[in-house]
Amino acid sequence: MGRGDGHGHGHRKGLRWKPHRHTTADRVDPALEGSRKGVRALVLSFAALAVTAVVQAVLVVVTDSVALLGDTIHNFADALTAVPLGIAFVLGRRAATRRFTYGLGRAEDLAGLVIVLLIAGSAALVGYESVLRLVDPRPVAEVVIVAAAGLVGFAGNELVARYRIRVGRGIGSAALVADGLHARTDGFASLAVVLGAVGVAAGFPLADPIVGLGMTAAILLVLRDSAREVFGRLLDAVDPATVDLAERHARDVPGVVRAERLRMRWIGHSLRAELAVLVDPVLDVAAAHRIAHDVEARLKAEVPHLGAVTVHTEPAERSVIGA
């Protein structure tokens, strides 16, 4: 026996069958609202990072600093990650169809792959430019301007990072949180540009490309963490603590003898779950069905970002009930 969202069925009452339907039309879909918040966060953060990167690009031309060039490229790449992620949020808002029965929430995971590739590309470009500058050193002009540009980059990235992380955690989007952490790392890389400028001003011209190499290493660390998160989602990884939480609340529902075979997965920034609950075998269909409803309601209320639950009710053996 199973149940899902938005289903039509009936309960037997005497010799009459009394149909009813459970619907979510009277409440806001949290996944849909989350997508709206995600798109808004991406639009605002894209604008902030784009302005920051344009200002830095102008100063790169003036100063010829490879460290500042690397920071600028990284900021442009970080701004561009908002494009595939924004497209994914929009696609995720589309209703399920006969072909895509779960909707298009998985587009968010594909956007995560694009983000990983963009981060990898920025690491390669910054590393290449830094090595060239080590082999063929060139003077850096206007180190004060370089330092000021680094501070601009730090401020812009930190503001964007805080906003993306807060919204991402609020809606349950790992991709948006990872993008926020990426922006925060960019901010610290911008501070490294300031250190490079200080080194050049102190008479050590190689400080500029050395900082560029350090930024390459920092980008690679972000790449590792982002790839782990994105590929984890693609492989249906879920925090074990979330699974434990769902099992505990399912067991606590009155009438549930045991909860087992719980499986969970992310689709976009919404969790889906399915599990079996053992109930007293003497219960009729309607009573078992009510328990399934209670389990679903409890899990949706207690497990963050859980959007859909499928509950199978099965008869428990007498030995299990007495245990």
C-alpha cells in the first residue's frame, strides 16, 4: 500500500465509498518559492560582482598586475556562474510532465557541473599567466591602485558571499551555498592581491606573480570542494543526520510499529523521501492510510527542505509488535 502527494482515492464507510482528494493548491510550494528567492539572489549578486570585476579590469590595464588580472578573471568567472544556476532555477519552477515526471529540478545539478568547469578554467588561466610572468618578469605600475583594487574585490565578494550563503541555506540549495563560498574565497584572494602590491612596493617584484600562483592554489581548493558537493548531489548523497532525523520522527508517529527502507534524494533544492512503515495487521485500509498521512505530515513538518514523501504501509508480524 502506498501514497503520494496530490492523489485521489476513497475511504469505505459502510456500503458507500466516500471519495476525497488531497491537494497542495491552498499553500505555497516551498520549492517554487525557493527558486524565486534563488533567482533574485543570483541577479543581485551577479550585478554586484560584474561591477566589481569591471572596475578591476580597468585598473588591470593601468597597473599591468598579473595578480590583479587573476583576481579580475576569477571575479568575472564567479559572476558568470550565476547564469547557468539562474537558468536551472527557472527550469526547476516548471511543472512536472508525462516525460519529466519529477520536473526539471535536476537542472540545478547540471548547472553545478558548469560551475565546476568555470572554476577549473579560471584556475588554469590564472596559473598560466602567473608562470609566464615568473619567466618573463614585468614591472607593476601604480601599486597603490593595485592595493585599492584588491580591497574593492574583497568588499564586493564578501557582500555577495554572505547573501548567497544565507539564501542558499534558507532554500536548501547546495549549489548556491557553494557559489557563495566560492565568492568568499575570491574575497580572500583579493586580499592576497593587496599583499602582492605591498611586496612590490617593498622592492620584491616577483611578489606579484607569486601571489598569482597562490591564488591558483586557492582556486583549486575551491574546485575540489565544489566538485565534491556537486558530484555528491548527482550521486544522491544526503546528510546521514537528515536520514536519522526522518527515521526518528517516522517511528514516533502513533500506530507505527517500525520504520524501515528509508531512501532520500535531492532534486534541485528540494528533498524527496520514500519509506515503509510497519503497522498492526488487524488495521483496516482506512486506518492504515491515516497513519501514512500522519507520517507524511510529521516528516514534512520536521525535516528541513522535504518537499515530497511516499509512505508504504505494511503489516507487521506479531513477533515484531510484541518486541
